[in-house]
Amino acid sequence: MFTWDDLNEIIARHRLEPPRLRLFTDGTQVPPHAYTHPVVSKRHTVWHRIEPGNLHRQLADGASLVLDAVDELHRGVEGLAASFERHLRTDVQVNLYASWTSKEGFGLHFDDHDVVVVQLEGAKRWKIHQPTRINPLRIDVEAPQPPVGEPVAEIVLRAGDMLYLPRGWWHAVAATEGRSLHLTCGLTPTTGADLLAWLTSQLRASQTVRANLPTHAPPDEQVAYLGSLLKEFTAGLHEGVIEDFLAARGTMDPGRPMPSLPYVESIPAEPELRLRLTAAGAWYEVDGEGRVVVGAGGQQWTFAAPVLSVIKQLVDGREVPLGELAVASSLPLHQIAALAAELVTADVAAVSRRR
């Protein structure tokens, strides 16, 4: 999925300004000047160039390397993140961690989001403590206190192992057998606060919710208004509201937009061109007349029934040649190309020639 050569290529070919790429040792960030030097471009912008020798020395001395959002830099890791997004229905960012010694890079800490850890190479020991605050938030009303006592679990992850760690669980991590490379997939939590915020926006259609608060009215009128507000709010929390919320949020999610150069005006009817959706929250349904209704990226389309086989494959996350889609749907290739062009123009799909 991801190799040391991939990491070398990314560091060499991208301007990974701190804190996108950073080093930590014993819970403290290593100053960037210890392994980079500033470069002024001919357009008078300043960026930091990695010094491989100094980078190697810092890592050999026990520093851990972190690269944020590696899913934006590597096609395979992007595929992993997109799969999680489709199945878990939330945004995902994948960070990469590399270390060479048993020194802990970050100390004992917790995350405000769930994580799925994928160990790629080497081994890492995870010392895990129970939460001291259940379900902490990124913006919270109080900070959790550090745990006391021994960890409740001590786990060694080896290449190919995966670990799910819910938010709030404290952990300290260190390599156990030389160099280690792992990915941490951060899952954006979906909370009751998110649902209530969405429901509030939906209720703005109500005259009761839009009305001015009766701040100067007698107490009995204020009580009556609150009763009307409670009735509206309770009705909004109907049995299927969670699914409605997830569907609405997914439909509006722009996903991972990608251009389809060089095709800036239309998509050619070439069977080897590959089409994929870039909006992870896309959905479809068949209406009472057999038409296919598709939603993605805040937009909606209605297609004829033969398009169903095309949409099914795309919503499943596949990248499919236009020729295969034409065969599966029994539609002419030029109609498939026109469909692809419509989705590409709407920023919810992309075409390319490579796998």
C-alpha cells in the first residue's frame, strides 16, 4: 500500500511546509531548522527544503516523522481513505508515522477522533489507557485529566495488523524492533451536536422557529411559545432523522475533486478512458417510473433506466472504462461519454487513462 520508496519520493518532490511534515521526540516538536533550510524562490516566496543528512541524523537520534494528509499525496492511500469514507459515511484524513528507535515521539496522549491504524512495516507497541472523559470533542467545555496507573492493554502491532482506537482512549506508542512505518486513518466523528445543528437549519422553514423570541411577552405567552417550539423540535426528531441527516450530509460532501485534463470541453467516446466518482457521499434510487435518481456534490440528476448499471458501479467506488460501462448498460459509447462529461462538469467525477 505504501513503501519507504513512496515516502522518499513524496519528501523529495513536494514542498511539505511545517507542520505538514514534522519531527517529534519525547513529546516535543523538533525545530524545522534542525533538518531544513529556507529557500527563496524567484517569485520571492520562502519555503523549507529538506536536508537529507540532517533529517537522517534526527531520525537516528530518536525522532519520529509525521506526514499529515498523505492521502492527498499517494493514490493508494487515497483509495483506502475513500473506501472508509464510503462505508463509514464520514470524512477521513490519513497521516503517516515513521520511527527508528524505541523512544516515544509523542508521549501519552489521546485523540478527539476515532482512528484506524494500519501497520505497514516493523512493529509498534501501544500502551492504552481508558478514557478520562467520555467522547471528548475538538472544541470541548473541559479538558480530560491524564490517566493514572498502569495501562489497561499493551498491544504490539506488526506488519499487516490493524487497530481501531475510539476517541478519548489515551495511548503511548513506540517502535519495538527497529524502524516502523504506519498509517493512522482519522475518522471525523459524527455527534448528536452535528445532528442538532443540522436539524436547527432544517427547522428554519417553520414559522415558529423563524419568529422573534417573545422576550417582552408575559410569562404565560413565553411558556406557550416554548411549547410550540418543543413540538416542532420533537416532530423533527422522527424515527428516520439520523438516516435523513447522513444522506443530506453525504449528498452535499464535495469528496475529493480531481480535474480530468486534457478534456476541458468534452469527454471523448474512447472505450479505454476510465470514469470514477470523486464524491464519496453519492447515492441513487429508482423512482416509481423506473428512472434512476442520483445525488452527489449537492446536485441531483434523473436518468433513464438503462443508466442504473452504470451508477451502481460508480457509487460502489469503482473506476470503470467507458467501454465496459457501455456494454453493461447496452448504451452507445457516445452516450456514456456524454454522461461522464455531465458528471465531470458538475465536479463529482473524473476520467483518466491510468489505473
